[in-house]
Amino acid sequence: MERPVPQHREIAPHRYRETSGLYFEDFVPGDVFEHRPGRTITDVDNIWMTLLTMNTQPVHFDAAYAAHTEWKKLLVDSTFTLAVLTGMSVRTISAKVVANLGWDKVRTTGPVFAGDTLYAETRVISTRPSASRPTQGIVTVETTGRNQDGVIVMTFERTMLIYTRDGSPEAEAGY
């Protein structure tokens, strides 16, 4: 049986409002969501990230230094990869988040370089109603990032507190 994943909500006859994210009730363990579009990484992305975060590892921003490493070129900062893959999942997975509760089991399984295009998919691992917040639930997912060749470059688990339909502030906020 196909379960619809809402993308638009009818707000008047023949008028629809785009929606983002799933409510707690929409998450089903085992479901997998492919996130698109992909994101091509540039040298500028990588250098800005290292500067913004004060990461002084020269393999991320000093091309002359990086040329003498096993990579022979600038290596993309793995925290940038984590941020991009997380961001790619927001529209579906955490647009209705109350709070991120944690990132766990982060694994960098392959290098990322400028020019690589990343794609992400997220599998729902578990859900449970919050014991202390009746209008929210806890969802744990695993996100996998692949490059343009299908090589897995990162995996991680993320646990979030997500609004239920009845608990969402969307109605009051005019969403």
C-alpha cells in the first residue's frame, strides 16, 4: 500500500501551499528517502568552511601543502560534508523538528574533493512518542552520503524531537 508523503496542503479550492517535512506520525521505520538535488562541492565552499570554523589543517586550504599529501590536492573538510548531507535531508526529515538531539556514529568512509557531487538518502531507524512531551516524538534516522560515482563518503545517525500534527506551531504561524 502506498502511503502519500505530503508535499502540498490545500488551503482553499484550487489553492495549495507547499509544505516541508514530515510530522512524527509520518515516519515509519525502514522507509528510505532520497534527497535531491545533489550538491557539487567547490574549493570556495571548502576554504570558507575551514576559515569560518578556524580549522588550521592545511590539507583543506593550502594547495601547495596538499600536493605533498597522499591526496595530492585539497581535501574537503569532513565537517562540511556532514553539514551538507544534514542540510540535504532537512526538507523532508527535519523541517518539523523541535530540536536535534544528537549526531551519532559519524563515519567518513571516503574522501571528498572539490568537483564531487554529493547525494544523500535517509533511512528511518526508529520512532517513539516522547514520554515527557505528548505533542512530540523522537525519531532516529541514518543518513548515507554518496559521491557522483555512488561511493559512500559518509554515514551518520541523527536523533531528533519532531512535532506531531496536533502539536505543530504551523497553524498558529500561518503555515
